[in-house]
Amino acid sequence: MKFLFFTDTHLRSTTPENRTDDIVETMKEKLTEVVQIANDNKVSAVIHGGDLFDIPNPGLGTMGDLVGIFKGLEAPMYIVNGNHDIYGHNIATLNRTLLGFLIAMGNITLLTREPVYVDDGNVRVQLTGAGYQYDIDDDISSYVVSKDNCDVAIHTVHGMLLNRAVFPDVRYTLVDDIKDKTHADITLAGHYHLGFDEVIYNGKYFFNPGSIVRLSNHPAEIKRMPKVLLIDLDSGIAYRYIKLKCAKAGPEVLDRSKVEEARFREEKRAYFLQEIRAAAGTRRTDPYSILDAVVKARQDSEGLSKDVVDEVKRRFAEAEAALKGGM
Ligand SMILES: [Mn+2]
């Protein structure tokens, strides 16, 4: 029985400044190739590691064209939500997002701690998952699952799982922290776009093949080629990475000359304001408690300093004024 894993597609309608291609066309090609790989290998299920979308509610026209490509899949698709799929890093908002809508419609199945079983009569596989939530890396609980009534347990998470400590300022979880605790035979992670080389420990496997789209022009992203992971469970655990043939070399699609710190900050600010507006739209009565929740989520996940928080609050006041103006 085979499974295909890919992650962090960040489907979006607009091309980031630092990319020289048309990202929607590029994504169509990539998703088409992923569907082809899944069908050619006759996988039993496709698993997405989260951040299917770049924002919780992207434009339906473009997204219809992109998500529609998954109709070509001959196997069911499973997913965990990423931080970009939800509002304010809060999993409780999932039902208000496009991903939540697709799950409600039955197009994609959300993986949770409640196991789903895939059984071909030869191998019985348990699937569980933990989507992104602002406190996911506060402790290891989201990464640890039990294994019941199956041959192989696969657990999928969207969190900062790393094979070694690379970030001083960001919360993360190391494979070393969970490898003795989890009973999953295979742990699949999304979130960290660069991915890491698989870790194999006492018959347990830990993977993050990296995002299939290179959104930043970080030097490591320019070198990296997007890939998916094919897992074969017919006799033991075998796997191989498949590089996407349609993916162009980094220097062809990523433009270093447009590295502009200010522009990056502007994108982050626009994204933040969008979250505020969306939250204010449904809980209009108390925007400041929404602000506090969003800021706290960001503080927890990104370790924001007080200066940054104060600046956020100042900009919130501006945004609120704009909202009252009917923007
Ligand atoms: Mn992501």
C-alpha cells in the first residue's frame, strides 16, 4: 500500500514580488504533476501536511481552478490545517475558512487524533493528525500518538518539527524530543518550508520533504528543488522522494534583486490587517479582545518583542479607524 505526502502548497492568486513566473500557472502545473504521480503509483491515499492555502479565505475563482485539479485524484485526500489556513493561529476558526468548507463538503478529510484506518487486506494503516494551533510547540503532545489495531501508524502534523535546532527565537520541537514518546511509525511534518533530511530511529521515520512552492528568496530556497514523498508499506517501510519535473531551477523563478525588507514587512502588515478585518467581521462587538488573542498567538509563535506589539497596537488603531470608515 502506497501513500503520497506533500505539503505547504500555499495556493494564492497573486505572485509574490520575488517570483518571476505566474504563480497560479506554476501551481496548476505542480498540482497536476502531484495528481499524476499519485495516480501513476496507485496510492491508497494522498496526505497534505497543511497550509493548503496562503490565506484562510482566498478568492474562489482562482482557488476553484486550482483545487479542481484534485478531482483528478483516484485516491482520497487527507489533510491537517496549517497556520495559513486558519485565522489568528486559532484552530477554532477552521469552519470559517475555505479549507473548513472543503472539509465540510467532504472533498478532503481532516486528520485528527481520532484515527482513520486504511486497509487493503494486506496492510492496515492508522492515520492521525494534528493541525497547527498557536501553542503546538509549547509541549510535545501534538506530536505523540498511540498505535492501535494496525500494522503501521502514520501521524501528520503542521508544526515546527526540526531534526536539529536552527532557530534561536522561534518555538520548535525536535525529533529527539518525541522519538521515544510517539508510537507513530511514520511522522509527517509540514510548516518548515525548507524541510529536513529524514530521521530514522528504532524503526520510526520522521519526514518533512519541504514546501512544494518556494515563496521566499532565501538562498536555501533558491538551491532547493520541490519534492513529494512516496511511502510504500507493502513489505516494511520503504520510501522515496520524487522531485517535481515541472519545477524550474531556483534562479529561474526567484529574483534576489527584489529583496526588499520593507516590502516584506508591508506584506506581513497587509496579511495581519486582513486577519483583523476578518475577525472583526464576525465578532464586531469586541475587536480589542480579538486583537489581544491575535497578538498573543503571534507572540507565542514568533516571540514578538514589546516594541513590535506596541507597533501592532498602534497600527490596529489605524486599521480600526479605517474599518469604521467602511473599508
Ligand atoms: Mn507554510
